[in-house]
Amino acid sequence: MKLLCCAAAVALAWAPASEARVTRIVIDSTTTIANPADATKPYQEITDLGRAPKNAKGNAEYVATWRIRMPSDPSLASGVMWHDVPNRGGNVGLPNDSFAAGDMQLLSAWQGDNAGTGATSVPANADCIPSSPGGVYTPPCAAPAFPHHYVKTPVLAGVTGKIVGRIINRSGLNAAPLNVMGNPVPYFPADVNSNAGDTLTERLKETINGKITEGAVVANGDWKYCGGGTFAAPTPVTALPVQVCMKNGFDPAKLYQLVYKVKDPYVLGAGTAAFRDVQSFFRYEAKDKFGTPNPVAGKVQWAIMRGVSQSGNFTRHFIHLGMNQDEAGRVVHEGAWPLIAGRRVANNSRWGQPDGVLELYQMGSEGPQWWTEWPDRVRDLPKRGILDRCEHSHTCPKIVETFGGAEVFALKMTMSWVGTSADQDIPLPKNVRRYYLPSSTHGGGNGATTETPEAAGAVNCPGTNWGKGTLRANPVPSTALVNRVRVALRDWVMNGTQPPPSQWPTLRELRNGELVDNDDHDHHHRGDHHGKGHDQHHHPHWQPTLVEASKAAMNFPSGVPGIPDSIFEPENFIFPVFDYDWGRDYDHSEANGVPTNAPPPIRHVIKMLVPRVNADGNELGGVPTVQVDAPLGTYLGWNITAGPGDVGYDGRPFHAGQVCNYVGGMVPFSKTKAQRMAAGDPRLSLEERYVTHDGYVAAVTAAANNAFAKGYLLTADRDALIAQAVASNVCNQPGDAGKCNPAAP
């Protein structure tokens, strides 16, 4: 099958407060490719839309990019359209099985913060449209460049406010950028030539749980805004990122926090409306207002929204706003799939920064993060849920969510499981399935099956210039679970076929995907998932797989090489949700409005829970996997930030000894018992677990068959995992003679 791709296309639409729709589509090119809070209100209000500039008809406008991939022979289209959410403007591939099945793919933009020269920046000629529906541009107008997806949202010119910018792990006299997650803070200072009224403060230390050691305030005469260069020889500010030049240079042991006046906020929520309107148009309309035909008219029977990481956070945000109902009251998506996403993106408040990843003073955890209505007693907010609006309008999609260890330890996932009180499991609604990939890094690892993994020190901590990790990269792959869930969601949406049971760490017993009372287990108990050599003791009563975030509660083994007890201290270990006071003009339940406190005071530190672990330090409570059931080491949803003297240290010391933001790690097992004993390692060696290469293959085969039998693996992935074990070097290196200890009899 060949796929037709409509690329570099632009959708023009308008979005006043009461109505929004696509008025014109522009197809710039086609290519043939070989592969592919009141719940009674239908929508949450778009912040600042009423203040946005209007066209001659009194409407606010946006311009949004889109791309469609579809079979070149439309008769082969399956009726399924995957609506993929670009992550920071990037492309999203169409999986091979979707291509083979004749599925269509729509990518359309949502992020409208014009963040610098890359990511989501808007071309200068984004408003250019053909003079006629035939697609002919009249010079000097030309087709806008399409390096990435973007939305040109309305801008409130001349409006000002205060925000926080932070500079971390910078040294020397050169300028340092005001970035968030590697992209520019998307707002310019009110006056790039003056820092009067702005405050740059040194911070000597920040703990993970929000304890601050303040340093000195930098005199305004000792720093300036610049576009680069140095304090003595600055270049002018002409584009994002805005940079800061320091007279005496930066000290990498300090964090520099800037509270400054900025101007010209975006109406970010218009991008959310654009995402909805584009899908609605391609699903329901035959042509646009100017007569341009819809290239997939009549072909879309089922639409499934899908977003990964930041884009998954947007997926949750989109549903919370009630946007799965279009302006005609129709369902936009039958399915939704947020992957590795534990919060909602900050895309409907003034001065929002959608690129944020929940580092200190970043939005994203405000309001309900759970699907169904649940009380928020710690923050004293109304009883709400993400699904409130779509349940009222009967437009909720069928939802699957997939995530793993890194989302728990750094991306504040567990509040969506147990609320702010962290004392009860929040039940899943009937239209939601949840799958937790235990002991995994953000997005999954490379899947390597080897007894000689890449050396420690190569892992980069994500986030805003965070540092390097001391532990090896976590190889636990997400590919097989993602493949299985993609098929399951498609079948659920198209045919009503029930997906596999939900599986995630819980306080109460989880039986066949359903929470049961803790006293209802007279004849039901479950032990930890253990491979050969594990403690096989079965507890007489079921034990929670979700526990306090401490080494003792987790039952994490002592003496694992490279893991000091200090990492488990509250100031180092798990990122909590902070209950910020953004000011009286911000709605803390709906996460919209105008924040006026910069930086916001922290009113509460919300307790986070974590998965309990087995004797190897691997997590319990998730879907069965080969890596946990036939392990080659301890797989962690966290890593440790390197400091001076540590493996991997690269001169970025500020977060040393703390978790390495949202990236995982691994500590491999010793190969032989003698090596383990010499290292004082409490975990059994490969020799003690598997004895031989064949023993390892047998353990992998049993683990893969178990995951397959329970519905969490496809046949092809089960067979590939077994074949990978057969071909691996585990107890199978030259001179091993197929034994984990070649010297053993």
C-alpha cells in the first residue's frame, strides 16, 4: 500500500468566545510515500480570548499547521484516523501496523507560544494564503516554511505582567539563555534595554521538596539583557531566547532566579481550539468556506487522539476543557491515548509555558489530575475530575493511558492515582484503562539484552540544563506494551473489544483490573513477581504495591552498588506536587486566568507515593514484563545527578545527589556469586539465578509467555523477546561455554 501525504498545509480558522470553526484549508503540497469548572458548561473558557484582536467580522483568528497521511487509494482507508499531537512542534511517525491496516493519520498543531527560532516558532509569512482556492500564491506572498508544527495565536499587544526565569549550571562570562526545557521562555522583557524593577537573585541550594537557601540579590548594574556575547560586549536582543549577561560571570554552584516584567502574552487556549477544529473539519465537512474539498471527506469513521509526554499532557488538558465536543455538539474523538503523561499542560492561562516539565515554579499540576470526580481536601478545591465536561455532554472518548517509573519519581504521576490526600485509590471510570510499565525510564529504554550494558556516566538528565546521571541507562523498552495497547485501543474503538485489564500499583488489591476491598481476599492472595532465585514467600494477605516514598517502605535492598542511602532522603528523591498560590486572578481549580504572584508561594507540598519493590529493587504492581520477571539487573525509574568526583560529572553541580529529573537508571547484577560476594551486593548473581545461558533463555521464555497469556504482549513481540534472549551474550560470551560461571563444574 502507498500512502499519500498532504504536507506543509495550513488551516485558517477563527475563534470568538462562543463559536470556532475552520473557515479555510490550504494544501501546499502532496507527496506519495512508501511508508508511513462548571461541568454543565460544554467548554472551559479560553483565557483572554475576549481581549484578543478581532478581524473585520469581529472574530479572533488563528493559523494552524496540519499534515495528513492516508492511503493513495482512498478505497483502502480503514476508517480510523489517528490524530497525533506534535511534541514541541515535532513530527510523529505512523506505525507500520497502522500503515498496513489502511489507517489515516492527522497531525495538527496546538502549541501557540512562538518559542524562538525552533520548536513552535511561527514563520513571518504565516498569514500568507493563496489568492484563490486553487492554491496560487500572489507575490510577495509565498507558502510559509514548514519546519515544524505551530499555531499563530492572537497576541495581547502591550499587556504586561511578571514571570520567573531561571538560569542553572552556567559558568563564566558568556551570556546565558532564559530557557525552559531547552526551549526559550516565550516572552520578551517589557524593555530589553532596561532591567529597572526586575530582580535577579542567587540561590545557593534547592531541594527536591522545595526547601530554598537564598543567596544575594545581584545589583541591577551588574547584569543586563542581551542577545549573546558578554556584559562588556553584548549583542542586542532581537530574537528568543532572551539572554542575561553578568558583569562578574556565572557561578555553576548557584542558581540565578530572575523575576521580571514581560509583555505581549499569547492567547494560548486558541491553540487547543485549533486542534479540535481541525479534526472536526476533516471528520465531518465536505469542503471549506471557499470551496476547497476535504481530502478525506467521508473516510473518517473513528478518530483517536494520541500524545506522548508533553503531548500526552495536552491530551488530558484537551479532555478536561471539554474540547472533545465540537461547536455542533458532535464527538471529535472516539478514543484518546495519553502516553507517559501524568498531568495537564499549562496552555490556558496568561503567561503559560507549555514547554515546562514541572520543575520549581512551573505550572501543570493545578486542578484535578484524576479522571473521575474526587475531593481535593489538601488544596481545598471543589470536587472535580478531568472527565466532568465530556460526561455531561456525553462526548467522552474511550481512554487508555500508559506510563512507567520515571513518571512516578519526577513527573508527579501518583497524585492522579490517589489524590492530594494520598490515602485512597481513585477508582477508574468504565471508559478508562491504565497500564503501568514497571521500573522503566521516560519513553522506555533501548531494549538491549546484554550482560555488558553501556558504562555509567552517559545518561543526560532531561529538563533545564539539569546535569548527568551516575547510573547506567535503563534499557527496559516500552515498545512491546505500546504495540499491544495500540491494537487494543483500536479494537476497543472500532469493535467494542475489551482491552486487557488495567494494571498499576495500588493501595487496595487490584483483581482483574478492578479495585477490591482489602478485607475481601480470604481466598485470594498474590506474591511478588519473582524470577529464579527470588524469595518465593507468599504473604497470607495481599500487600499494597503503592507505598510511602522511603527506602524502608519501598523495601529497597541495602548495599546495591552505586545507590547511597542519601538518595532516598525527601530532599533528594521524588518530585512532589507543589500547591502554588498564583494569585487571586488565577483559578486554581480550572488552571486558567492570570497568575500575578511571581514566584508563587508554596502553600502545601503534596505527598507522593511510589511502587513497592522486590528483593532485586525492581518495581511491583505493573504489567508483567520480561525485564522484571527475568532480570539482568535493578531497573530504576530514577537516576542520580552527578556531582564533583562522580562518574559522568560534566561541570553541572547544582542538583548533585538528587534524582536526575525524569530519566531512569540501571545497576546490573554481578555475573558470578564470587563477584557478588566480593562487592557486598545483596542481589543474586546471574550464576545463582540462571546457571547457564539456556537457563536464562528458559526464564525469558516463561516471562514472555506469561505476559502474552495475560494479554499484555502481541505474538510477534513475545517471539522477538525470546529470540533476542537466545541471541544475547548473557552467560554466552567467548569462553563461557554457555555457563554463567565458566569455572563451575
